[in-house]
Amino acid sequence: MLKQELNEQLTQVGPGTPMGELLRRYWYPVAFVRELDEWPIKKVRLLGENFALWKQPSGRYGIMQEWCPHRRASMVYGVVEEEGLRCGYHGWLFDEGGQCLDQPAEPEGSTFAGRVKAFAGKAEEMGGMVWAYIGPDPAPELPRFDVYVDDGFKDCGWTVLPCNWLQIMENSVDPHHVEWLHGRYFKFLGEQQGFLAPPGFQKKHLKVAFDDMEWGILKRRVLEGNSEENDDWAVGHPLVFPYCMRVGGAGIEQMQIRVPIDDTHTWVAFYSSHQPPGMETFPEQVYPVDYEFEWLDDNGEHIVDYIEGQDIMAWVTQGDINDRTAEHLGKSDIGVIQLRKMFREQMALVAEGKDPTVGFTREKHDRIGLPCEKDKFGVDYTEFALSWISGGSGRYSPAMDTIKKLYLEAAALRGDTSWSVARADELIENSAAEVARRKRLAAQAER
Amino acid sequence: MTGGRPTHDGAPRASSTLPAPRFRRDPQWSNHVEVEAPVADRRLSGGHWWDPDRIAHVSDAPNHCPACGSGLDGPGSLAVEYWQGDDRTFHTRCGECGWSGDITKIDRMIGHEAPHD
């Protein structure tokens, strides 16, 4: 249970709010590089504010307030030039720092342009995405997490959800939901609809722990049949403060990203770098594969026969902003409490004019490695990877077949001869993904 | 999205000043009529059926840090209620002195029985 005022402080992300000020100390992915290469300007809504993001011919990026300081037309309908972004309405030109450089209709010799400065943030490219910082100067370093900079086959499913980002983050420190939402509930659906739900997710949690760390909260679990020797406990995986979770297993290296668009909308992305053990070279990519995945069907009902769809059902049905004044927490919710405490500590630091101390760095670096299990739930690597792909949002990836072959090739490279295309296809044939695909085809045929 | 449908008591649904959510729809199989609840409507008003429970939970929450006496509503402070068996506990953190710990409300002290030899 939280008091109403505290729930509001924890969930409001706009400028001038305590949480909004904390969140403005971090970098966020706001576009794919692919998008800016297809059209060099994109409208971005981040933390309750609108921006125009653009890519200059030199390859540099800029991000500034959406509305032109002149007559408030949208800069999204502007002209990209060598020096910056020019408003489409009267031609005022702004550089990456927001300084007005040119006002074509003003009299010759006017110094007016020198006195006009728009709000501008900073934008950089990493891992095939464009990252933005809209907080106060000096900007911290963009954390170069392993998933984004290591070699691997990159695949990213994304969507926009109509709910506050915090309820999604709280799910990341709630390990018990795995054995129920992705275990018992998934199995129940499978029994009803004729598919095999991934058994690894059905194991009972015997013990969970949460450790504060430099980048967030490290989450550990011991599952029935396993011990503290298993990676799930010995290594664990972290919530990456304040808006991500690092997760994976069996060579799937994933960052789950939850960018607060505003108080009631969140851009959710599952950014995966596939690095099956045994494989050192990966198919060449110009950009990561990116695709929007579905979570509501044609009737407006939640699609719950895949892992992330089940999570989304839980996040979205909590309401646009979860009313925590009516919740009833138990001992199994201590991770959620620990996260709220971390947010409160960090909000107070920023309110005092200090830097956050979690998930934040001013040190230059090439790569930040995060702990993450390889042996996940004690399940065979290839089986886990194929279950993840076919039982998760990966089923919507246009590269699903390529990824499947990657894991089979890696199994062969490791000398594991128990896997073949036929065995993999049999596993997928019985998975929720295949049953869902057959249902979609049947529905299309009926129409 | 769901406008025009009656509320539980059959009265016409009050129109919201907020835009309709873009995605959320009632499941077709559901017999639950979901009342649109803009954020502002969730504040304690005494008019919601769940308000007495919320008031009860808040009424005896610790207001001050047990270590330094500072208010627990200030920056960096927190008091979150959770249950462990019969115990109703508030996990607390004080933004002023940094003290953090559990405060459990008890009705009576219960001790153990001394061993008989």
C-alpha cells in the first residue's frame, strides 16, 4: 500500500516533478537508425515532452523542442541542412545546441537570431538505435551496455503500451510471477488450446534475493530441482535502473527497455543480441531487425499465448497508472518495495542538486558488462533458446527462421549432435507460436 | 471506447474529460463493465466502495522516523505496507537520517515459554 501522494510522486514523469527530474539524468533510445536513414526527421515524445529528432548529412544527430520558438509551428516538418534543422514555416535555422543561426525574413544586419535559443538535448547512435538525453548539462556518459555493443545477431520487437512505465519496472523485481503467469497460466492455456507451454517456466521458486548494485538491482532465484550452484542464483540478472531489465540465457542476451513516453504511455522494446555459445561470427546486418509485435487481437482482447503478451496483460490491466493505494503487498513483494526505496533515494539526491548514484556514469568507457545467466532454469541451451523464440515475442520477428538456424548451427559447433532441424521444427510445431499461426491463417481463410 | 454503456447501478456513464484510451477495450467475453477511471478519480473521495479499506490502511501508517523523528513524507522517505503471515509491517526509509527498517504493528507481545528441565 502506498499513500496517494507517494504514488503520484513515483509515477509522474513530466518536467518539474521529482521523478521527472530524476529520469532526466538518463539517456533513452528514441528511434532506430533505420528510421532516420529512411526519413531524417522524427517526432519524439519523451517524459511528457515533444521533440524533433533529426540526422544531419554528416551523420550527426540533433534533438530540440518540437515547437519553433518563432511562431510555434512543429519543427518535425522542417528542413534538414548541414548546419542544423530549419523550420518549414518561416525558415528559422537551429543548430544542434538549439542556437538560432538564421532568420531569413528579418532585416539585414538584425541581431535577433543571436538572442533566440531553443531547448535542445543531445543525441547519439549506439547499437542501431538513436539515444537522447534531455536533462541538464553536463550530460553523463551514454552507458555502453554489453547487449548493444557486443557482436551478435540483433533483433528488436517493440510496441507502445497505454500504461505508466513504473508498473512495468516493478514486474522486473517480482520473480514469483514467472512460475504463475508464464508457468501455470501458460500451461493452462496450452491444455485448453493444444500447445506445449515451456516447462522450464513452471518450476517453483524456493528462494529469491535482491542485491543493490551499481547499475540497479541484481535478482537471484533458486528453483525447485536446482541449487545455489545454478546460474539463476550464482549469477542472476539485474534490473537496470531506472527503465530496463537485462535478461536472457543460452546465448540470448537481451535488454528489456521501457521508455516513459509520458505518465500513461510507455515504449516497450525487447532488444536481443543472439550470441549462441560456440558461435563467433554472425550474419551481417546493416541494422538490427526491428518489428512491432501484437498484443491485442482483432476483438481487442489481450494475446496471452506468448511470454511477453502475458506480461503486457498484467501491466496494462493494472490501469493506466496502477492505483497502489488499493494494493496488498506480501513478503514475496520485497523486490517491489526495494525498487520503490531506490527510486525515493535517487529522487532525493537529484532534488539536492547531486548526481544519481545508480545506473549513471560520467566515466568514459567502451563497454559495460552486466551479469546475466547463461544456464537458465536448468534447461538445455538449445531447447531454452527455441522455447524462448517460439514462446515469446520473437515469433513476430521476420528473422525467426534465421535465429532458429543460428542456435542449431551453434549446437553443432559445440558438438551437441542431439539437435536437428526436424527436432527443432517438432518443438516449434507444438509451441504456442505455431498454434497461434495456424489460428491466424484459419481466421484469414474464413474472411 | 466504452462510452454509452450503463454503470453498475444502471445510471448513464459520466463523460470523461480525458481522451479515450487508444488501445484498451473491454474483453468481449467479460461481463464486467469497466468504469472509466481517470487518474484524478482515483483519489480518496469517500465515495468509492474501496475507500474505507484504503483509509484503514493509511490511518495508522508510521508518520515519523523511529530514529530521528523526521516526517516520512519528505524527500527520500518511504513507508510501504506489506503482510507476512499475521504481521502487518511497514518497510520504512528516512530521507533525513538514512535509517531503514521494518516497523511491525502488534496487538500484544507474545514471548516464548522457558524450557522445563
